[in-house]
Amino acid sequence: MLAIYGKGGMGKSFFTSNLTARLTFDGFRVMQLGCDPKHDSCNTIFGGYSLPTLGEQWRLFKEAGKEDQLAVGDVIFRNELRPSMPIFGCELGGPEVGRGCGGQGISSGFKTLEGLGMSKWDLDYIVMDFLGDVVCGGFATPLARSLAEHVIIVVGHDRQSLYAANNIAKAAQYFRSMGGSTQVLGLVVNRDDGSDTADLYAQAVGLPILARVPLSRKVRELADACKLALEDAQFNAIFGDLAGRIARREIDPCTGYTPLEYDEFLRVFGAAEPDGSPVPASADELFGKNKKVGGIPTLTLTPIIPQVQLSDPVLLKVQRMIESIGLHVTDMDRSDKDGITVTSGALEMRLGADEDLDSKVAFLSALRRSGQEFTYIDLRYADAPSYR
């Protein structure tokens, strides 16, 4: 399982689609997994089709009271790039625009795929196309839960994409320090215009550049038409070389890199953070002639519109109890088999039956106060809780 990360708009879906297609042409069984709420990752490898998302399908089954009947064929699709050369695709999707957290869709999507037997599928590669915002726990799922074996970061020569790459490198290093196994392979420079900024960053941080994908109007027009860049001989050679090195395990994971602090990052661009501190604004400057209001209002971190819309009184009670100890609920499910499962970003909590809830939440609260890091907690048996 290979995760492709990078700043939004940097060409991750373009890169991922051509890499998965090249691996397929080389004889491997590959699935591309779109992990972005925009759900447009697989359009190119499916000839322009926009795949129904896992989130959409699950909601349809849920509304019909048939979520337990959701099957592989409802969320995974196939296309033959050439006769007898199938490629598989899935779009996790996310909540409707403005109505929830994209990371929630990622966390619950992976949970659904695991329930559909993802670890046992007869595939050589699952290549995940991920949004670069790893600040969100959902988008950091492959790193936090070691679902991805390797990570490739797509960058350009601009400061914004390299800043995102630095954050991704920090996240990967952090989760490895917590016992994770996901490793970074390196950077791919997309839309390479011959500048050297990405090279300067790569040298400063200690990450290798695995490939350079040149800026090409012809290939951009192919991509806009949902066609593979492999139709161009130069691009076919670039992706063929990288796919071959990945398949032959010729790219050693990079473990000696050092993500940059902000001042070090600025020096890559010949800039420096000014001495001193920003100038504070005064209340008089802001209010001007307007009458000042009294006191600072108390703010809450609880969203005005909850991410999880619940009608089950038991689940509502659990949500209130979990959020009362400072954990924001991003997903919640209840089934006859597993009981109650609560997700908070990349953290999964198995509560089981709605018994001994006070004891279960008390344990969870104590665990949080201990300062320990954890991504999974099993509280199904109140007298024998466990976590990792």
C-alpha cells in the first residue's frame, strides 16, 4: 500500500493515475483509492467516469436500513485499460459540501473497506491519492495506523507545496517515533520548469527526488480530457522507470531526513523571519468610533452544526459523554455484531454494548489525562480495557 501525498492542486491525482496505469500495463493487479472529498482521483483511469463514492453508497444503504448488505461491488469498480488488463478504483468521498469533516469520511471509509476484507484482496498494489492536510487526523490515517507501507510526496518548485511536504514529512516522522511502520520514499517534482527550489529543499531536509515530471501543455490537455499522459513517449518513459523501480524494490526508504523548522524552511528561499514580534493591534484601533462591548465571550470548540447527526438516544448519550471529556466525535456506528464504535479523527474507540458506559468513559478520560499516545481503544469489556 502506497500513499501519495501533496498540496492540493499539485497534481497528485494526475501522478497517481499515471503511476497506477503504468503498473497495470506492467502486469500488476492495482487498485487506485481516491482519498479526497472531491472524489475525482479515478476519473482518468476510468475514461472520464466519476465513480460513486463509498460515502454516498453507504448513506444510501443506511437510509434503506441495509448498511450491513453493502458489498464490494457497490463501492469498488473496474476498468480494462487494455484487453485483459483490469484496473480497480474506489473513491472514499466525504460529507456533502459544508456539512461535515472530510477527515471523518476517510476514517469511516477505511473502516468500511477493512470490513469488506481489504487486507485479503488479491492485489499487488493499493495506491492511495491523499490530500496533503495531515493536520487533520482523518487524512493522516495511513500514517497513524501504518496502513501505508510507503509514502511519496508530490511537490513543485513553489513555497506552498514544499511547506506542505515539510508538514507531511514531520507527520510521517512523528508516527514512526510512536511505533508506526510507514516510511517515506522521497519526493516527485511535478510540473518541473527547470527551477532548482525543490532541489534546495530536498538537500536541506535530506529527502531524495525520485522523479521529475516536466511541465507540458500537451500533457496538461491530455489530463484535462481525462486521458493518460502515458500517450506521450517521454512521460511513458518517466512513469515506466519509476514504476519499475518501485516494483523491483530498488528505492530504499529514507529514514535519515530532518524536517525543517520555520526559520530553516525560509532560508531555503533566501528569506528570514524578522527579529522581534508582530505589532499588537489595540482595541481602540479596531473599534474606532463603535461602542466597545463588555467582556470577552466564552468560546466553545464544539461545532455549531455537529459533524455527526444522530437520532438514536443511546448514541446521543454516548456522544455527549465522549465530548464532555474533550474528544470530538467525528463518526459513530452501532451494529449487532460490534456494538457501539466511536471515531475521533484517527482514534477508534470500541465501546461494545451500551452497558457500563460510565466506567468505560471514566477509563477513557483517565487514559487521556495520562498523556500517552494511542490510536485504538477497546472498551467492550469494562473490566478488561486495552489500547494501542
